[in-house]
Amino acid sequence: IFLNPVVLWKFPEDFADQEVLQTVPKFCFPFDVERVSQNQVGQHFAFVLTDIESKQRFGFCRLASGGICLCILSYLPWFEVYYKLLNTLADYLAKDLDDDLNETLKSLYNHPVPKANSPVNLSVHSYFIAPDVTGLPTIPESRNLTEYFVAVDVSNMLQLYASMLHERRILITSGKLSTLTACVHGSVALLYPMYWQHIYIPVLPPHLLDYCCAPMPYLIGIHSSLIDRVKNKSLEDVVLLNVDTNTLESPFNDLNSLPSDVVSALKNKLKKQSTATGDGVARAFLRAQAALFGSYRDALRYKPGEPITFCEESFTKHRSSLMKQFLETAVNLQLFKQFIDGRLAKLNAGRGFSDIFEEEITSGGFCGGKNQFQYDYPFSEQ
């Protein structure tokens, strides 16, 4: 069972996607099973399957005794809800309460996707409030961000953030699966309102280790039992964060490429005691993103009867030399291009929008708004 895991049971029983059924078991045991003892039992972790259209499907896992892994597949990034549910299911399993197990799963499977903050009753033992995934993650409610903030010091968080903003090849490693995937999911969430656009594998199973040799950017989590096998490959220009030793190795000086005023403001904020709870950490990074990219609004161009466009030249000029340098690089980043495309699509469809990022730009005064293109944010329909 360990070396070539198989599906022992599935729900619904007629689920027949062969590709998923063959792939999932390998992702459920993403470590060197011969070297790792049973101390992984009870741990939660989450892998990601990405389809051709870049849609992410999460695999929420809990390792149980006897070499078994419970896994829930879902497109909803409801980490806390599914982890709690996995504990309930593991309990049913341990006590042979098959009827309760089936009833809960049936109830979950048939339930329409609930609106944010609405209550959901699955069974006598299983009740939750549907999460609001549009808000900023908070500590301690967000498992991912909490584990990341506890495990990695501010200096390394900043270095990793800078490396992601330069779209490097990034490896994160830990001997604890729950911490490993929490750190990958937690760190990438701090790029909001942007999203990592490249290879994204929060935990890499042994059969895919060659992905670490890919010539394009990636963000990959690797269990420490496999890291030596990875290091034996010819890795070039890789940023490596070891969560267990809290050390980051990088051939680049990415943090120095970010404007120093933005970095020092972020650093000071993260070191304050008051930042460590609630949305303090996420908001500190949101403020940094607004400081770096908020002036995109001043580079929007509007001519009557024509689509709204984004002017790169305007975006990168009138800046301190370091900011100018950073923005000249930033316009080529996939995550920035995707962000601008998304904003333009909404504007040109005549859909108004407002979100916490736009509010942060306004409250921080990160755009001048002194050109012919002016909107009151939130955007009103044109």
C-alpha cells in the first residue's frame, strides 16, 4: 500500500474520473514512505491539482493510522472547514460508524454551494459557517497564515515575498506536511490582489521530483524526506526556504530590488505585536502591494468610443529611480499582466468594482489621479 498507494474507497461510489483516481493516491503520500515513520498520523495538508484551464482543485488530506489517508477533493479553498470535517470522518472511521460517515458525506455532496457566512448543517455532529474567501485571511482563524507566520521569521517572509515578486523558482521544505502546505498556501495568499501564475505544487509527490528541474518559474513544496533527492538534480537559480531551520538560500538579491521605503514600512509593521492577530499581517502585505502597484490607476487611458487601455510608459515614469527600476521589471511579470488584464476586462465590460485593494490604494494615497482618466472608486458604470 505504501509504495504504490491505491484508492480503497470513494464517494460517490460511481465517481469515475480515471485520471484523478490514478493521480490522487500519489499526492496523498508525498514523502519517502520508507524513511518516514508513523509520526505523520493526524496531520492535515492540502495539495492542488491544476487543470488545462489553470483551474485549481484542492485535495484536503488527513493521514490516519494503518497507512491510510482520508482525502476530500473540492474546488473551494475552505481549508479550516474541510480539515475539521476530516477529523469528524476519521473519528467515524475509527469507531466503525459507517452510517454516520455515509450520511455526512451524502449531505455534503448534495448540498448546494452556500453563500458566504451562511450556516450549514450536515449532521448531528457536523455544522459549519461557510467561509468568506473574499476577505483578508486573519490570525488565528486562517490555519495557513497562522502556521506560516509562526514558523517563518519576518526577514525570511520578506525575502520570499520579494522572490515571488520576481517570479523565481522557489522550493519550500519541511518535515511536517501540515506546516509545509500551510507555508506554501499562506505565503502565496499574501500576493493578493495578484495570483501566482506559474507551476504551483504545494506538496510534490515523489514521482514528480523532476518538476524541480523545470526551466520556468515555480512554487513547490517538498517534504524534507525527499529534499536530498532533489538537491542531487541539477538545480539552477533556485530559492530554497527550509521552514524547519528557518533559513532561506537564494542566489539573488531580490529584496534589495524592491523600493526600500516600502520594505521598511512592511518590516516595521510585521514586527509590531499588534500586527500578529486579526488581519494585521495580511493588511501589511496588502499595503505593500498598494504602494508598489497602486499607481496603475494613473496609467489607465480612456478615449471616447474606444476600450480603456493601460499605458506602461506612463506607469513606470515620474518615480524614484528604485521604484522606476522595479516597475520596469514588474510590467513583464505574469502576475502583474494578469492583474491588469483582469481590471481592464471589468472596466471595458462596464462593470463597476471595488475591493479591499482599491480601498487600500485610496486610503494610502498611492495613486495621483491627476490625468484625463478619472473615476470615483469604486468604479461606476460608464
